Amino acid sequence: MERTLIADLQKHTGKEVSVSGWIDVRRDHGKLIFLVLRDRSGSVQSVVLPNHADALATAQTLRPEWVVTLTGTVGARPEKMVNADEPNGNIELEATSITVLSPAQELPFASDAELNLDTLLDYRPLTLRRERERAIFAVQAGLSQAYRNSLLRQDFTEFQAPALVGSDAEGGAEVFRVEYFNGHTANLATSPQFYKQILTGVYERAFTIARIFRAEKSATTRHISELTQMDFEMAFIKDERDVLAVLETVVRDISTEMKEGYAHHFTTCGAELPLLPSKPFPILTLREVQKIIGVPEEPDLEPAHERAICEWAKKEHGSDFVFVTKFPTAKRAFYTYEDPSEAPYSRGFDLLFRGLEILSGAQRIHSYDDLVAKIESRGMDPKNFSFYLQAFKYGMPPHGGCSIGLERLTKQMLGLENVKEATLFPRDINRIDTLLSSNKPDNDKNNSDQ
């Protein structure tokens, strides 16, 4: 008999079906055995009656995570057992035969236990099977797909960014070195920045979803060493406001997709869907933010400041999102554009979401001479950027873009405490799948930016 997915069982009431999946729960009630079976599409309750002796004998051996094929008839649950709050809560499967495809050892933790982060990650191959973790990464998959779909609708071209680069895109030192290339040292990319800028000279509008790597000596709730960046860049802009307009459309499209297709996963995680204003997202300069929340004028916002201005935006504008613009040029990447009339402030911006910066972007320098001068002013050698600079030497339009961390976005969407909870297989200074050492750096404690 051909396999039926659990999500389709409502269409087969009164019919015999075959379903395959994992045992979630087994409950014995007198002579009856109830099983909760899950597959990729959902879960369903099955009852094994005494008149099916072979099925009952097999059911008595089952434990959580055993893999089985179950044949039976789809029927309505007794009225007193209907659960309107769960999918398939009005039906059950009367099992007539059960075939064990793979037995399982006893889990090292209760399937419904509250687990600390280390246990959650040490047993990642198993904890990912839990309902909450399945929901988290279903949402994450939906976020990246909604991001892609929104930009494709806005006439962007997707490209695949390289993970090995000759020079760090930010000109910094916190990179992973790779010794391989005929006496030359390469780096794992910290950003697809250079390549998406180059491609604005080809397609005008380009985006990528890329793996990047950061060798920061940090172990906080916000840091991981390997992460996913969703980047776009667009040409022929007037200023950074053109980028903000496209970005707001992307964020609204993502939020709509979450509401329409993933609300049940938010419920599973105890999370609220994003709050979107009917008017455009609030846009504030850095100095306006600092004035509103009553803090001194500093070159950047502290985590507490980000939380405070997001609370203000929610209260005053009904928005979980707020743009912050006009950061000091000296604090932004070397390719960030500064209009002479606006000095010393750049056309760089951040997007804050529920108290955390999840995205940075800017209008970029498009003049070859200005870009070379900026590289030199930062104490770097333009020769190290010769490949990148070709695009500017032969004509680049005014352009800008941004980069959003998929894991940070997932964390904020679902109200998770640690970005590692929103990372399938986290890598940081202490962990590659398993803990690397019991000696953790001091900043692994609850420090100020967590």
C-alpha cells in the first residue's frame, strides 16, 4: 500500500491507509495502547485494540523514536476525546498492523524536558527532533525563502558568493586564515560585500544568501563563528533611503509570510508575530535616538539603548522595527559613503528589531579615486583590493545595500534567548558540534551585550 502523509489523513476518513514515521508517545490504557506517530507533515494519534493481536504485541515493544510503518483505518475520535487545539485532534488511526523499520535506544533525556543550552547542543541530532526545535528551523527556512522571493519580485538577481577570499571585506583582523594557496594566505569570508558590489555593475540589483565566518574571541548570546548572511545591493540610488524602501518591503513580505504560513510554529515556540505599523517604519538618526532616550552622544548605541528605542517605537508607532541612520563615518566600514555636506556622519544605517540590531547597511562609495583614498586613510594597501577596485575603475553607479543575519533574525522572531538556539549546528570559540574544552573565556558569562 502506498504511504499516506499524516497531514493528508483528513481526506481519508473511513479508509485504510499506511503511514510511516517515528513514535512520539506510547500510552497504555488497560487493554488498549495509544500511540502518537509523527512524520514530516505532522502527527496523529493511533489506537491499537485487543482484537488485532499481532499489532498489539508489536505495540507493547515500542518506545519513543522507534521508526515504524502502521496500517489502519482512519476514523473519528470519540467526542469526549476530540482536541480542537491540535491538528488531527478530531481523528485517530485504528491500527491493524505495525512493522518496525528501526528500533531506538532509550533517549538520554525526557522528550518533553526543559534542557539547558549545553545539553540541547550536545545532543543536537536528537533534540532537533523535538517539536520546538522543528518549529524553530521550519520558521528559519521560511524566513530565507520569503527573503529570496521578495527580492526576486523586486527584480534582483541571486548569486552564489565565494567563501574563500584573498582579503577580508571589512579590512579587519578577526578572520580565519587558510594556508594552502602556493605560499599565499587566504581567508574565510567575513562578508560577501565586495562581490555583491561588483555585481551591481553587472545586474544592477543582486542578492545572495551566504555562509560567512567570524573569528571573534567572544562567547556571548549574540556570537557564533559560522553564520548565514542575507545580503542585497542595488544600483542607481539617490541615497540610503532608496535602500531602506526596498528593505522595508522585504521585511513586510517576510512578516506576512510568517503570519500566513508559520503562525502555528510561533504558537509552538510561545512567540508573537512581528508588529508592523500601518505607516512606514520609523527612521531616526543616531543623534535623534540618543536625544529621545536621554543618553550622551556616543559613536554607537549600546545594547540597552537599542532596547530602549525599540520600546519607544513600539509604544509610539506600533512597530517592532526601527531604522537608525547617520552613524559617524569613522565607525563604519571603509566603503561607506559620506556626503561632504553631512560630515562627519555617513549614510550608514542599522535596522533594530525587538531590541537588537539585526541588520547593517549603507550607501557605498562609488568613485574609484574616493575609494582608494578611503582605503589609504584607514592604513590599508589598495593593492590588496585590486580585484575589487576594477569594478570602480571602469564605471560604477551610486549604489547601496545591506546585510541581515539569518540566525539573529530567527532569534528575534521567536523570542529565543541565545542565537545558538537559532543555529542548526552552532560553531563558536567553545564548540564544533561538541564542546572543545571545559575552559571557557571569561566573557562567556552574562556580560553587558547579551
